[in-house]
Amino acid sequence: MKKRILAASALLGSGFACAQSTVQLYGMVDLFVQHLGSGGRSLTQLADGGNGASRFGFRGAEDLGGGLAANFVLEAGVNADTGAGTLPGPSISFTRQAFVGLSGGWGRVDAGRMYTPMFNAFLRADPFGMNAIYSPLVLVAQTDAQPGLGPAPAFRASNMVRYRTPQGQAFMLDLAYSFGEASTASKRSGEFQGGAIGYDKAPYYLAYSFSRTRTGTDTAPVAAPVATRVDALSARIDLGQAWALSAHAIRVGGGLPSTPAARLIDVGVSFQDGLSRWTGAVVQRKVGGSTRGQFGVTLGYDYALSKRTVLYGRLLHLSNRGGATASAGGIAFTPRGGDAVRSSGIGIRHSF
């Protein structure tokens, strides 16, 4: 739904006129029936977001003239199975995205809460769209948050200023910095730095991305925040109109000499046949100096009822090695050390 606001009045005491402003309401609702199992325990539930997390938001732009535009986004997550927000409790907050900025032929600068450069670099090469329930890349990358193994790669950051080159150009550059903002202990608690550089022109996509995250937050600062570095290569090649192959290679460095580094390799494939889309991805994670790690595989099928409505099915298997306890998305219990996790789901997603 779009609402166009046309203003013809001039600004008092200046030669500028209010230009056309466009505000759009957008979002999606996604629900699926999911069956989960691990170590003899199982659960069947109606859950949110097996294809894409349910959300709604507002985005807008105002033409300021001379190729310059002002832009904003406010986006909130919703648990569609209960109607509550994705934060604890029933509240709705714009914690998925909330930013404002300027754009032009030189690119765009935004400030607020946004996806990090690494997330967007991964997104272009993940056949499951970085879905938190079934993308094996997301599930295994996030296990680096386990105690002693360093923080997981940051996919969103608050208090962030970000620059991006214009969309549609073959060369891409994405740079971001998030302020720590702690008033006590170390003012660098929770500080984030990230960037991505790459080439994106069909049929090829190749990007290098990095992030550097310090422990602590502005509300829970630490006296000596430790920085953990993540480096990644992402690639995709489109083979005609139907096939696409993709891959990621990621290294999560330990923040302390005693903290081991983790390495991840992810390979994906997708095949489009009319209204049907078949997807698959395999990921392996190993932790240096340890037997801990994971191997995950997801298979998916999507059938487009229309441009906005999709029926889908998913199958996932995630093995834990060396006593690891990585969990599949949406699971209501923590797997015991070394237990594998299985998940299957059938659902519907509608975008608006």
C-alpha cells in the first residue's frame, strides 16, 4: 500500500520547495507446521518464519532535487502464530531496522539500526535468504556464540553509521561503524566495525567482508572489551536462467590467544523451474584445537501461487561433533552434547 503526499508550499525565507514524498507500508506473514527431533525428544508446533520472518514496516523517500533524496525505514518483527512482537512480551518495537539517511549518485549514508555489511554480502550468496530457521549457514555461524568460542558474526548493529555505493553498479563497497556508547567502564564496549567490497554483475558475484566486534554493550559495559574478527569470502554464479551455485568461506578468529578460531565452509545450489524452486545447502564448521564442530544440510522446495504468495517445504539435519550443542531454529529445548537435530516443515508465506 502506497500513500503519496504531494506538497506545493515553499519553505519560508528560502528558494526551496517541498518535493514529492513517498511512504510505503510493506511486510510479510509466514507460518509453518514444524516437526523437531533431537536425542529421542521431539516436538510438533506451529511456528513463525520458516521461509522469511514475519514483519511489517514503513519506508519512505523524499526527492530533494539535484539527484539527492532523503530515505527512512522503520521495521518491526511479529510472531505471526501469537500476534506478539519478537521481543520478550507482547510489545511491538522497530528492532529489525530503524534508520534514516541521504542518497544520491555517489551512494547513500544511513544512521540507526541496520543490517551489517557482512549480512548483505552473505545474503546475495545464500539460497535460503539468510533465514534464521532453515539456512544452515546462519544456524552454524551463530553457534560461535557458545562460551569460549568467541562471539557470532554480527548480522545487525545499533547506533551504526553506514556508507554504500549505489545499487546496480558492478563494483560494490559497504562500510559501517557502530558506536559503543557506554558511559562507564570502557567506552568501546559493544563497538562494531565492518565492511564489504566486491563485484556484482550477472552472472558473477564475489565479495569479501569483515567484521570486528568488541564484547560488552552500552547497558552492560566491560572494563577491557575483547575484539573478535570475522573474515569471509562469498561467491555466486548463475548458470543460465535456471541454475545457480554459491559458496562461503568464513573464519571467526578468537578474541583472546586462548580462544580457538572457527572455520566454516558453505556450498549452496538452487534450480528454478517455472513456478517451482528447488534449493539445497551444506555447511561444515570446525573449531581449531578441538573436535567440536557441526555439519548441516537443508533441502527446500518453494511453489509460487502468485508473485506474493508461496507454499514451501523444508528438511534439515544438523549434526553436533565433539560435544557441541548447536540447535536448529525454533527448537524449544537445548540439544544434549553431541546430539543431532532434525527439522521438517511445511508452510505458507505472503508478502505485501
